[in-house]
Amino acid sequence: MLTSQAFPENAARAIADDRLRAALGKVREGFGGARRQAAVDRLPEFEALRDAARDIKDHAIAHLDLYLERFERRVEESGGTVHWCETPGEARDLVLRLCREVDARMVTKGKTMIAEEIGLNPFLESHGIVPVETDLGEYIIQLADEPPSHIIAPAIHKTEDQVADLFHEHHRRYGRTRRLDDPGELVDEARQVLRRKYIEADVGITGANFLIAETGSTVIVTNEGNGDLTQTLPRRHIVLATPEKIVPTLEDAATLLRVLARSATGQEFSAYTTFSTGPRRPDDLDGPESFHVVILDNGRSRLVGGPFQDMLRCIKCGACLFHCPVYASVGGHAYGSVYQGPMGAVLTPHLVGLPAARHLPSASSLCGRCEAVCPVRIPIPRMLRRLRERSHSECLSPLPERWAVAAWAWIARRPRVYRLWARFLAGVLRTAAGRSGRLRRLPLSRGWTAGRDVPAPQGETFMDLWRRAGRDAA
């Protein structure tokens, strides 16, 4: 359920949650800067690969119709079927029909953010079909009845104790009554529980990191192998994807894969990279009897040719989340959306409308770290600023906030007034701070002063320093 409109309240609860903060404290250790940088340092051509990856995605988006049509032809030639859906409702109904055609009672799922985007699990359950998440992180949050908190690490907000409690509660039905504490034992127990599900499932549903126009192949990247079992053991394999996942050739996909894992998890390559092309052939030892690719637009085509087209380059690596100071403080659930962090702050308003997600573009310090680590060089800060401008111009922000911006704009356009105001305000703040040099409370700044002091201005204003430096240089 979308709760982006309540981001300030969500964030306040997240900051007050000690267990969540403990879990988030491990984000940088497990996925963040050091591991990524080490992987990048081992590849001297990484920056050139980022340029190439950007250019590949830009080319594919500029010729989206051409490559999607070619992909459809190649899928059909291999014995599969491509379905086109405009809305989440159409996609849900189509998946249900494809499941009912084979009398499916259980569906195993590899990690797919599109399934999260369209609310597929509760929809299938409401129609008597049991969906089982097979990615360990997704399986954990399915047991907890929660949405993912990160696009590649959905249970990153959970501590080991919380996972142990969930397994102890839900695995009793399988005769596993001992509470486990060791992470290795917890993983093994999940493996044993899920293994039977793979065999019993009638349909396997996966996402797709890439769609390859040249061969009609879909590509998934995992570290657990669950995706392979999900798509090869059931009778029918359904792939959920969006149009911007298309890439022209196998070589292009290889280039993108070289930057994907390094940016996502600090690996040179993920443990499993699987290419699927059509259903099982007569001489194949395994594979599904039928192969269906469901391509959902859900507003993405409207971004083509506009100021937010660059967002379609996103390969969902999650690097911008791992390096964002806001995400690291509040976690993914605070965003109230399937897509979190900086990339979610740009994408979500285009999926659900800016009025429902107006807080998200402001949930950023605009430090630029997201753009610095993006493997396809998406200018996220620029787009966040543009969304803030739209929010202001469409009067979506509160009236006091618009008044404050208008007052600032009036002063900033008048240099003489600006300099006088800056000197006056600096003097007032210095006087109020006294000897400590810090302010514990400040009007209109409760969000800052509730957690930290504000240092009072010291010395001259920047403009005064600049002018004096110019005189001294002369």
C-alpha cells in the first residue's frame, strides 16, 4: 500500500526505531563504499564502461519501438509469447489467466520488483493461488507480511534475531520447532523448506534484469540460484518486465553486466547470471513447457523524450540507495513505495503521480553521491530539483513553505538587500548563541534542532570575505 504521502511521519518513526537503526548501520559494511570501490579499483576501464553502459541504454531508449518489436519476433521464433500491458490491473489479470490455463495452485517467484509494483502476491492469494517467494530476502519479508525495504536487499532492515523469530514462528508447520540462532543454520532451514515448493509449483514467475532484442532472451542476476529453480522446474515460466529493460545485443548485455554487480554488491560478477530463451525444446533435459514474457508499461513510455527520460537508464543496482545518507537514516519503508531512495524519489512520482509522492523529491540532501556512483550516470539530483520545482509551481507544497521560498527568491534577486539581510541575520544568531556558539532551538527549524544544535555564524559573511579578498589581491 502506497504511503509516500506520509513520508515525514514514516521517517520520524524509523529514526526512533533502535532495531532498525542497528540493522541499517550494517548497510555500508555489507554493500556500501568499500566493497564497491575495491571492485572498481580492480577494473581500470570501469569509468569507460560506465560511459558505454550509458550510451547503450540511451540508444535502446531512443529506438525502443524497434528493439521491442525485434525482441517479440525472436521470442515467438523460439516458441514463447510476449504480452503487452498498459496498467498494473491488466498485468495482474493476465498473470492470473496464464496461471489458470495450467490449473496452477502454487506459484514460485524469483525476485521481481514488477510483481511488487502491481501487488501480485495478494491478488493471486485472493484467487486461490499460493505465491511463494524463493529469494531469501523476499521470503523473509513475505513471512513478516512486509514490503521490501531495498530493491536488491529486501530484508536488509531485519536483524538476525528478527529473522530467527520469524522462522521459529512460521516453520513449526513443517515440524521445525527449535529456534535457530546461527545464520548458516537459518539459511539451511529456509533451503530445506523451499526445496519442496520448487517441485510442487505449477508456475514460476521471475523478473528480468535485461531483455535482449537480438536473441529474444531474458536475463536474471542472482546470488542464490533460486531464479534458476523457479524458471526451470515448473511447467510454465512467466517473466515480468518493463520496456526499458530492452538492450540490443548479447554484447551490450555483457557490458551492462560488468557494471551491474560491481555497483550493486561489490562483486566482479554475481554468482548466477541466467539467460532464458523460450520454452523447453524436445532434446532439452529440463525447462518449462511454455514461456511467456509480460511487458508492463505503467507510465514509463511517457518519460521518453522528456526531461526525465534519463531515469529509464536505471538498471536497478541499488547503489544510489546504499550511498544515500537519507536512506541510511530512515530505511526503505519510510518512502512508502516499492522503489526507495534516490531512484525511487524520481520514479515513484511518475508511477503514482506527484501529489501522492511530493515528499520524496525533498527527501534528499542533494549531495550528489547517487549520481557519482550510478553505473549508467543518471543525473538524479537534477531530476530531484526539477520535481521540487514542479511541486512548488503546482502548489503541492504547504503554503508557509511556498511563502518562505518566495521570500527567499525576492531577497536573492536583490544583492544589496541580500547583503544587508545576511549581516543582520548573522549578528542576531551570534547574539542568541552567546558564548557556546550554538543554538539549541531555531524558529522554522524544528526538524533540524530536534536532533542536533545549529552552529551560529562566525566572522564575516561570505560576500564580505569575497570583497575583501578582491581588495587585498588588488
